[in-house]
Amino acid sequence: MIVEVGGGLRTYSAGGRDVVDGYAADEACSSGRGQVLAPWPNRIQDGSYEFEGQRHQLPINETERRNAIHGLVRSESWRAGEHDASRVVMEYSLKPQSGYPFPLELRIEYELAATGLSVLMTATNTGNERCPYGTGAHPYLTAGGATVDAVTLQVSARTVVLSDESGIPARTEPVEGSEYDFREPRLIGTTRLDHAFTDLDRDNDGLARVHLTNPAGGARLALWVDENYGYLMLFTGDPLPDVNRRSLAVEPMTCPPNAFRSGEDVIVLEPGQSTTSAWGISLADEQGRI
């Protein structure tokens, strides 16, 4: 189920089982569930950044850490354009505003198939100046069970981003030999995750995948990202009472946290230019294959 407020993914189930940890139709979205993150994902330190010689100040909406977090469209009203039984296109016009004086046309295509869900995100610079851009998504995946502790996780990433107490990247390290090495499938156990991962290994189809398997219930699924998503944020939700390790946020991101400040992997859109990125969730078939 796709919502008008924020244009995000509220619920998704298949075969009578929840695939994402969503929220009810009469509830407000909490903890970022299924939200669309644009024109930047994750955090910007102090909400302040410089672009082409101009300093911009965004509103601080993570007040305890003094960050601007997760973009500008999570609470906005999107409109449904094309839609049918298995596909919907959500659209939003982002107007120039304080801290981000750049107009964008945003378009998200959600499509369901027997094999899973695909999400195509497109942004177009409709202004007369170049603009910085990044995007992400915030689904919480569930493979069943009371917590993620007994879920087997596999992440095709060779590097982890370690952040300070404000959630701002401090350094990167190889995952090899650390508690964050999930390149081979293993139980999440007591590992607390609130980390970005990068240097993603991709399969022959060019996609990088995060696999979740519930050994007890047999549930198996994977979140995939195309080459435009170079980062994956994994979050076990430990500090959040409404999540608290019940599900795992797997967040595709085109750039790392604090990218507008660091400049790392920020997409710069020329006037009239568009960029498209794709991610999705694949479900196991009757033979358990993804």
C-alpha cells in the first residue's frame, strides 16, 4: 500500500505474510517507516552546507543531534498519476525554499509482480541552475519472528561507515574481521546496527543484494539496488520503542550520510537533467530461490 503523505510504502505483504514492518491506515508514520528520502538521505550536520560558493541553512529537524535529516518530502502530499492493479506512479513538485532553493520534479514508480516489488525513483531539475541531489528509501524488512536476532543476514558490502554520537560519519573501515562482516550469511544475534555500508559487491545482473532468512519459519527475501545506489544503511531500531529490533531497516542511499556537507557522491543535476535509480524487494519462489 502506497500513501499520499510522503509518497512512501506503508505496507507490503505476500502469501499472507508481512514483507515490510508497516503501519495502520489510521496511524501516522513513525520511525521513518517506508518513507521517501529526498533531496538527500540521512543526515546533514547542523543542517548547513555549501554548494557552488553559496552557504545554505536547512531547518534542524533532528533537534537532539542538531541535524537536518531525511530530506524535505516525507510529510508532503504526493499525487497519484498513472495507476492500475499492480502499478502506481506518485508525483511531487518540490518548490524552492529556505536551505534548498532548487525546484525538482519527483516521480516514483512502484510495481508489483509475483517475484516482488520494484521501485523506480526519478528526479528532474526544473530550475535554471545546477542543484545538488541525493535520494534514499526507508523500508523496514521482516522475515517473521519476534525480533531480528534469529534472522540470518547477508550483505554484499566490504566497507562500513562508522559515525559519531550525532550520526555523522567519522571514518570508514573494512568489515573483514569485524562484527559488521555479513558478507557470508550469519545470524544478526545481538549485533546493533545503525551503520552505512558501501563498496558493494554486485551480481552478474549489476545489482547488489541484502538477504534476510528466517531459519525457523523459512521466510526468505532480498532487497536489491541498482548501480546508482552505492550505499546501504542498516538499522536494527534498538532505541525506538515502536521498532526495538522487531524488524531491520535496509535503506538504499545514493550518497552517504552528511554528503551535502562532504560532497561525497552527491549528484549534481544540470538544468533540465533527470536522474533515475532503482531498488526493490525480491521474494523467494516455491523452491526458495531469489
